[in-house]
Amino acid sequence: MSIETTTHLNFRGQARAALAFYQSVFGGQLTAVTYSDAHAAETPAEADNILWGQVASPEGFRVMAYDVRSSQPYNPGENAVFVSVRGKSADELSAYWARLIEGSTIIVPLAASPWSPLYGMVRDRFGVTFVLDLAVEYTTD
């Protein structure tokens, strides 16, 4: 048996824009089901909000997102979750970084770190923190 994990992000009315942005950064297929599509809208204002959505790229990037209903509490928290993107190619990782930082706040610039030849942290325009690093075998001396 094998499993996969997928980061699932929660928003309040921004899931569609976030998913479109992640698709522009990482490529892949964007799938979105609205509350209206599922005949599950509680109010007209949430009809076009995302009940379930995802971006899945052939390279292995996958993220899911939805809009929390207005009738439910929503508190995104502070540093509640990081999305970790690990790559094997510095060029590919740098290209993702260049697209991801548009409109974002760089927390740690993309550079060498003690555990990876390339590491960076950015909080995107939706408040989601991404950690990008080059996947290498880590050994202790």
C-alpha cells in the first residue's frame, strides 16, 4: 500500500484566485467545483466560491483549496502551515521561486543554507508560506 499527502488550504473567498496563481507558478491542471456546482450554496454570495479545488502538475506539485463558508468560523492563524516544495533541479526551483515571489513577501531569500544548497521562504499574497529547497541527502558530521 502507498499513500500521498496533499496540502489542503482554507480561504475565505480567495480559493479560486489562489489556485489560479499556483497554477501560473507550477503549471498543471486546475480543477474547481463551486458551491453552486454542488447545489450546496447556503447564500447567493457564496455560490461562486470554491467548495473543492486543486492544482496538480505532472512534475508532482499538488495543492487543494476551498472557501470556508461564511456561516463557519475562519481564522488562518499565524504560521499554521508551510507548503514545502522540494526539487531536484536548481534551475527548476529557481523558476518556481521567480514566479512565486510576485506580489509576495520574501522571508528568507533563495540561497544556500546549512542543510541545502538552495533554500528560501516566501509568504504569498494570500498569506500562505512556501518553503522551497533543493532536495539533497542530509548528513551530520
